[in-house]
Amino acid sequence: MRIKQMVGKSMKYILIILVLLAPSIYATDRQGPDYYDFKFLDDKKSPSDKAEPKPNVSSTQIMSKLKEIHEEALNTSILKPTPQNILHERMLAVIYMDIAQKYQERAQMVVASTPTINYLLRHPVDDAALKLQENLDDKSRDNRIKKLSKTHGLFFFYASNCPHCRAFAPTIKRFAQRFNFEVIPISLDGGELSEFPNFKKNRGQAESLGVKSLPAVFAIEPKTNKSIFLSYGNVSVTELSEKLDNNYLHATNQVKYEILN
């Protein structure tokens, strides 16, 4: 009996708020036969028969009030943890969670039936689907980079006494061979690396591009002399591919965000 009373008390609070604050929620703009019948009757009313204005209460205000009621019950049960206060707070929490669960279930139904807003279709979490999507993305990225290699070359800045530069040299060479890039190695100390015997000494290129660390790689378009920063440090071929593709797409304003597609 005590539980039923507490449930009733909690529901009473919620119902009072919904009734007093949200009459506009239940109003509709349905236009069927009965709508036009009532509209016809309304047109016959005298100017003095004015309907009382409905309170303009937003959904945010309603939810804020519901949260306020629960927060008050929670604080009361913390300060005075009687069985009645705790039960009252828990009942309000259950009601609030039921509302949230109903929204979540409806939202999942809408998302599942609307491919354009279904994030998981384009970013799957299932192992097989994820692997397939990654392979498709890698193939698309590699095709863009191979196309880019026809118009761009790579500046590879290094110093022969830099251990990271020496460790990175085989990687940048593999990257260039994989995507058919021409690499121009530029030495900042005048020394060579075994992978790049035909190097050039720095003649202000590092300064003009603002090189801050070694090793450094930039993509250069000879026709326009425009540069795209690629990477600092010793990174893998995969990282080079991802950085070049990402930086080039941003530099040329080709990035497409899903919400704008």
C-alpha cells in the first residue's frame, strides 16, 4: 500500500507539470472534416467571443521543471534519507528514465529507417563491415594520392647527423615509390643520406616554408609553387598517406562533412 501511495504521489507531480505547463504539446494542426467543421463554427463567433490565449511554454521549460522536481526530491532524500523520501525520489527517477527510454527507442527506429542520418552505415562497428569500409576508404585515399603525384613533388628536409632523419629516409623512399612521387632531398647540414645520394643543399627553401623540425616533408606543386605541409618526424607510410590526403583535402576545400552532404 505504501509503495502504491508513493507511485501515485510521483505520478501526480509529473502529471500536474505536464497538464499545467504543456497544453500546447497536445494541440495539432490536423486538417480533416472535423477541423473544418469547428473552423466554420469559430468563424460564426462574435468578436467578443475571444478564446483565452494559451500559455507559451517551451519543451525546454517543461523538461527543466521535471528535472527540478527530481533534483528537489533527490536532495531531500540525501538530507533526510527516510524510506519514504528515497522511494519518492526513485519513483521520479524511474518515470524520468522511462521518458528517456521511450525517446531512445523512437529515435533508433527513425535512424534505422533513414539512411542519410544513420551514422553506422557509413561508420560500421561490425568487424566484417568495418574491415570492408576501411579497405574502401584506403583504396579511395590511395587513388587520390596517386593522382596528386602527377602534379606534386615532395621536399624532404633532413640533416645527415640527425638519427631520426636517417631512420625516416627508407620510409619516405618507400612512400615515394609506392605513389610515384619525385622526391627532392634537401640537406640542412650539407651531408647526404645513403637513400638519397643526389641531394640539394638548403638555399633558403627551409626558411621560406617555415621548417621547424627535422625530418620534414612538404608536397610542392611546381606550376603554382604552392606547398602543403605533410609531416614532421619519423612516421609510417600509412601515416604519411593519411596526413597528405587529409592536409590536401583541407587545403583545397574538398572536405565534406556529413551534415552538409
